[in-house]
Amino acid sequence: MKWGQIQLLAWLPLAIPLAWAAFALLRRRRRALERLAAAAVLPELAPAWNPARARARLGLRLAALLLLFLALARPQWGFHWEDVRRTGLDLLVVLDTSRSMTAADFKPSRLEQAKLGIRDLVRNLRGDRIGLVPFAGASILQCPLTIDYAAFMMTLDDLYAGLIPRGGTAIEQALRTAAAAFPADGAADRVILLVTDGEDHEGDPLSLLPELKEKNIRVYAIGIGTLAGDMIPGGEGEGYFKDRQGQVVKSALREDVLQTLALETGGTYVRSAPGDTGLERVFRESIDSLKRAEQESRTARIHEERFVWFLAAALALLAWEALLT
């Protein structure tokens, strides 16, 4: 026998003190009646009182309660084979980990806000495959497409600004890495979630538009940062990052390229706000309605639910108890 909610059985030992307390109260009631009147006249004063019948009714109630509890634990025995098909999207998160993502116009930083938004997004996934491409001046496929959301979250938690040794920001290369990570075949829509402040120091992301359209890849761009911008922290105890002329570098959100990428590929651009990256909203309002395709098919052994027998037995005991008036 298997149990669908086996954790509930941990509460089963509480049935022993509950039964003991119930029968103790019944004995207390009987003794109170015996103090009220002599045993010889008790049948005349309380003709409906029958100690044996009272114990039987209490026993039936407790047994019915136990069966109802066991039904909640979902007993199972026997099984049948069933084809299980999983459908979903392929979704790659392309996350900017460059130095500018440490700016604190979003507290505690743009990168940490982005990671929080991605965690919220993953909670909405149901069978969709997700992968991760961090980038700065270069990019890597940190987590291939997977439905193991726990493994994806562990990979996400390990990201930090400076993970990519090469400095700068290369959005074009990051998109190329993401586009190459999708499988060659498949009928489902493909999604790139580009999460960045929009700063780009090399390449031309818009030159990839023909390839993205040919591969049926939609870009949903999330702009992290404010238009006013903020200064970039330097190393530990070094104040703020400065350029070669000794001027403090200020990083601001740049939206033009992100908006064009999203518009031309059939995606959406969203400007984040502090505390709301917009990732979860974009998924619910746009991505969730995209075309899904069968990703995997397998034969699974499905155990038969038998809680109905326990419910029926409990109801039978309660009906029996009602007849013992």
C-alpha cells in the first residue's frame, strides 16, 4: 500500500490520547450518575442510559474519525499504466552581469532586483523548459534548457557581477549564444528574456533580427534601471568606478535597442520599477499565451486511489452509531 499524503500519518499517534480522553470522560459521566442516584434506581431515573451502548457508540465515532483521517492520507494500491505527455515553451533568460548592473538605483542593486524577478517568474512555470545565459563582454550558457527548476535556481543564485571575466557589455553576442542554445527542431514558440540596463559597448544587436525571425524566437526585453541613472560602485573601499580620465561613471537605462528588438520579434518591452521588475507580469500577460508543443512523452505507472473505501466505511460506522439510540 502507498499513501498520497504520507506526511499526515505522522499525526496518527495522536489518536491514542484522544481515544483515552474520550473514554475517560465517558467514565466520569457514569460515575457522576452513580453519585447522583443508587445503582438500583438509576434505570428508573435514566431509562435511556446504557453504559455498554454508550461505550459502543463512542467506539464507533472514534473508528469513523480514524477512517476519515486515513482517507485524507489518500491510501493507494494497485496501478495502471498511462501515457504522460508534457507540453511547454523553451525560454532562455539572458541576464546582464556587467559592472553597470551593480548600480544602486534599484536596491540593493540592479542585478539583485533582476534575480528576484526571475525567481518570481520560475514559480509560474508549469512544464516549460528554462535556461540561463549570463553575459558581460562575453557570454556563456550557464544552464541549458531544463525543467529542473531547482537546478536552475541554484545556478541563478551563483551569479554575480564579474562572473564573466571580460568586462563591458555585448548584447549581440549574448543573443547569439541564446539563439544557438535552442533545439533545431520543435513547433513551440521560443522565448528570449533579455534582462539588462541596455548599455552596449560592442556589436549591433539589431543585425540579429533576421536570424531571430527565421528561428521563430521572440525577444521579451526587461529594462533594469532608471533613466536618471546612478553611479557604479568601485571595488571594496574604492568609492565609485571612474573612467580613464578620472571621471565618475554614471550608468542610466538605455531603451532604444531593447524596444526595437522586442517590437520586431513580436515580443514586449517593459521598463522595470523598484520592487517590480515586470517579469512575472510579462509572463502572465504575454508569454503564457504562446504556442506550446509536446516536449516529452513517457509511460507512467499511476497508482489507484482507494480513499473512497475508507470514506464509505466511515459513513457506515456513523450510520450504525446513529441506530444505537
